[in-house]
Amino acid sequence: MKGPARALRDRRPGAAKRLTFAALLVLALSPAVISAQPETIVLGIAQGVGGAGRPAVLFTHQSHMTKDGLDCLSCHHRYESKGGTKENLLDLGSLVEGASGIACSSCHRGPAALRQAYHRLCIGCHDASARRSGGAAAPRTCGECHPRSK
């Protein structure tokens, strides 16, 4: 059996292309490329409890990043006002699971502040998505994001 380097040295027609395609395919399908975070996280105020008797939201990184085209810094932020504009001080290198200051609750302290932050960011983004798509888009009502179990 010949290794990848030998296949390239042999200069068989298409060997390099096949190897490159295989490597790119492995990278593209790797969950680590999509997100360094858990695929699904629970967005809740306290141990999975939502607000007003509703369950917490199950947030999927992959669907927001691939289907919706968002990047990590669309949600993860630490803003500082400079000259009338807000600048996000976080960079992608700081978004490591378990790092201090990454969880929403590290800045938005307390249940009311955390609930307000979730709703402002999530609903604002979902509303913008609906405007872009002509109305059919991401969930925007309480029950769509916080479905009660049957």
C-alpha cells in the first residue's frame, strides 16, 4: 500500500487532486471546524429554567453558523464604546470552552439582566432575519423558542 506522499511522487494523473479533495472533505465534515463549543447548549436563567414558566432554549451552534451564516462574534461579545460606536473587544482566539468571561452570565448578571440580554440579541437577530426573508424565518414568539412539553 502506498502512502499519500508516494502517490504524489508517482505523479499519477489526478492523485494530488484526489488527496487534496479527501483532506478538504475530512476538514469540512469535522465538527471542530464548525464550532469549538458544544453543538447544543441550554440557554436558561437558572439550571435550564426559562422565564414565565417556560422551558429553556436549546441553542444549536451548527444551525446558526452554517444555515444562518453567523460567526462566533455575532453572539459572543464584550463591547466598548469608542467615538459613538460599539467595538467588540473579543477575538476568536478567546472563545475557548470554559474560558472566563465567555458565558453570557459573566457580564449580564442576574436573572433579569440575562433574560433581557438573550431576548434583545436573539429576537433582534430573528426579526432582522424575518425582514430579509420576507417574513418566513427564525422563530420569534415565546412558544416557538420555548416550546412547552406535551
